[in-house]
Amino acid sequence: DAGITQSPRHKVTETGTPVTLRCHQTENHRYMYWYRQDPGHGLRLIHYSYGVKDTDKGEVSDGYSVSRSKTEDFLLTLESATSSQTSVYFCAISEGGELYGYTFGSGTRLTVV
Amino acid sequence: QKEVEQNSGPLSVPEGAIASLNCTYSDRGSQSFFWYRQYSGKSPELIMFIYSNGDKEDGRFTAQLNKASQYVSLLIRDSQPSDSATYLCAVASSTGKLIFGQGTTLQVKP
């Protein structure tokens, strides 16, 4: 997806290890979001950011933390990965916030074994 | 009651037919409404947005919004096999969050 890159694309990790997912954008958009997508649950908001060092929790934030030290980078950290965090993680960006829609990255498929 | 509800499908239509996808939402203060298309194994892609009651057309796609009845729909005319995907309805609620439905899977059969 133009202007937004997620890394890694795939990752397998062991239960109890910390994991960091990266979202990088070149659009200079203020708003950034982390979602997870699971069968039967759809897209659920984990954390979001309205600017550098301005972050807040979404509906499923337990076990996750985020950081945004630069406009272009939004990091999602699983402090101690659990099998319930096996999911596909999407980063999204927006120029104007919720009223204007989001552009999604390609996603990271995370498996916790 | 879920905040944004969609029939999960699958909705199966023959090639060339009109596909009608529906979505209802619970927050009467919602202001913006979006349709995303998601191919299997890919990320959601914004295809339509609508802010006002009525219809909005873009090529073969028409979004319809009825705030009084709290539903939004997406019509796809002249459906093609390449339209086969999951369609996600998203609503910007009065709490300032974008809420997604679980999606409707559309299958267009040649």
C-alpha cells in the first residue's frame, strides 16, 4: 500500500517473549492506528495516536503498548506474547481522523506458539 | 446489540447481476460511513464513503444512507468475478471512533 509499510509481514514467536511490530508512513499523516483482525470479531482497535507522543487505548489494549516518537513511525509491542494474541495486525493512517476514513497497511500475520 | 451489524453471508450473485450489501448501526450520532473491500489475505481498501442521506454513485458502486432508519447499503451493478471479496462497513461514531462490522462475503459466479 502506497505510503504505509508494516514490518515484519510474518512472524512466529514463542509464548512469553516480547514482540514489536512496526508501522512506517511517508504521508506525514497525523493519525495512526493499530487494529487486529480475527475470525468472528472483525477489526478491533488496539491503540491509536493523534500525534507524536500522543497515544491512547482502544477496545482491546490489554497486553499491548505503543510508542510514537516520530510522525512516521508507530510501534506496537506485545509485552509478553500469548497464544490469544495470534492474529493479523493492521496499521492504518488517516489525514483527518475518523470522519475521513483510513488507509491500511498490508498487515502482519503473527503466530504465537 | 453490536454497534455495526452486517450479514456475514456468503452472498452469491451471478455475473452481471446487482449485488446489494447492507449494514445497520446503533449510534444515532454517527456522522461518516464507509465501505471497504478486502480480498482474501489482503488489507481493507476504501471504496466508498458517504456523509449525507441519499445515494452516492461512483462507477458501478452506489452507497445509500438512511440515517432515520440507521442503515447504509452498497450496491454493485454489473457484478464481476473480481468483485468477489469481503465488504466491510465502517461507521464513525459520535464517540470519535471508527467502528467496523464483521463484513459480508460476496461471491460472484461466472
